[in-house]
Amino acid sequence: MFGALGNKLTLEAKRLTKLSELPQYQSNLVRDIIKETNDLNEDAEFLTEQQRQQELNPSNEEELKVNQCQLFVTHLHMRRNKRCLLAYERTRVNKIDEFCWLNIDPVVDTDAASDKLSSNTDSTPPVSEVPVDGSVSRLGLNNLSHAEEEYLKSYQRILVNYKSHFADLDLSGSLEPPSNIFIDVRVLKDGNEVQTEYGVFNLIKDSQFYVRKSDVERLIQQGYLEEI
């Protein structure tokens, strides 16, 4: 049924707004919608030509009305498919923009890469859901389309250039003032030595520290620390 694929893509766009990471790009579904739209365009061209022929014969007024209705509905389906595609792409781009402003380093998931190569379906790998705001906490490069990868690189370059004009300001910092200047954090995974204005500590899993929040915000975003 025409419109079913577009509805499926719209539901996927709505779902990803509540996820903490960007799911795999639905390339097969997008391709099917584009193919459906091209088929509809061919139908519209045929109906348009048929309408021209019917207009030359005023006696077929009833057939002309049927043709006009079919042409109108066909164009509606095409426009709806376009809106669904644009909504999906825009939602993913908004997530990528959010990721860039959070200063989270992209990751390459080798398991996801192998699954992506071996899978020919539209199934989406499970990702962690965020019940409140759906903010990005992790972005796998394997989940991006080629066009999205290029967009990510270009947007990062623009962002770095823009921030360079305001070196004294942290433009990517939180807009909400911290309730506490110092916080307790727990290390979630091993890492390197971290040097702050108040001292040095090592990222050893399950260890806890009392640190200034502004010194470890990015480590929290990257998943190395959690506030306790």
C-alpha cells in the first residue's frame, strides 16, 4: 500500500529522538521509498498524458474527473514520501549536530561494522533508550551513511573554526548552571592519567573521586565517569 513505507520511516525518526545514540541508517527503507516515488512519478506522467487526450474529447467528462482524482492522489503520495524522507534526514542531522556540540569523540564499532556488511534487512541494532531528553551520549561511525559521514566532518570543521573566534568562552558547555561546583564521580572504564588544576588522578575502573565538575564534564559525556 502506498504510504506504508513512508509511515514506517517516520516512526523510525520519532523513535530515534528518544535514543542515546544514533541507530543504523535505514538505507534499504530509504531506497525503497525513493523507488516507490519514482514509480509514482511515472504513473503521474502517464495520467497527465491521458488527461490531455481526454480533454480533447469533452464527451468523456466522467473519465476526465476520475483521471484528475487519480492524478491528485498520486501527487499527494509523492509529496508525502518526500516529507517523510526529509523528516527522517533532518532528525538524524539534528542528532549529529547535538553530538558535535557535546564534544564526544566518534567511535567505530567493529561488531556493528561486520553486522552492517552481512545484513541486507532494515532491522536496527539495539541501542540504549533515554526516557527523558534523548540526548546523544555515543555516536557510532558505522551507523552513519556516507553522506552523513561527510556532513559530520564538514560540520566539525565549521564548529572548530567558529569556536576559535571565542577562545575565552566554552561555547559547548551546558546552558544550565551547575548546582554544585565539586561532585563525586565513579570511574566506569580504565583510561589515562587526568590532570586538573587541583591535582592528578588516574582513570581506574570503580575508583571514586571528588572533583570539580567543569574539569570532568567531557569525561562524563564520553562515558569514562558517572556522577554519584
